[in-house]
Amino acid sequence: MAEVVKNIREENQDDPVSRSLIQETGNDHLTFILNKRIIPHRNFEKTALKEGDEIRWMYPYAGG
């Protein structure tokens, strides 16, 4: 999974939201979801992907 996360981050590094978050905080704060479960950053390296897995990602959003 770590390689997929790396690729997604590289592909989106010029996205205005990513740029703004990185500039303000030093991190893009992307959340990665595998088969409808949030994967903690510490688990990226040890999470293996299988054929048919669904990976989604999202930026954090504040609400009120």
C-alpha cells in the first residue's frame, strides 16, 4: 500500500488543496481508505493490497 500512497501523493502535489496544506502545515493530511476502512499512516508499509481492493483518499474537511 505504501507505493500506492506515494504515487497518489506525487500525482496530487500540485493540487491547490495539497499545496496549501503542505505550505501551512508541512503535510498534505490525506486520509487513505482501503475497502471502507481508514488505514493509519503507521500501517501503510505493512498493509498488503489484493486484487479487487478499493482504495480511496480524501482531504480533511472542517465542519460546524
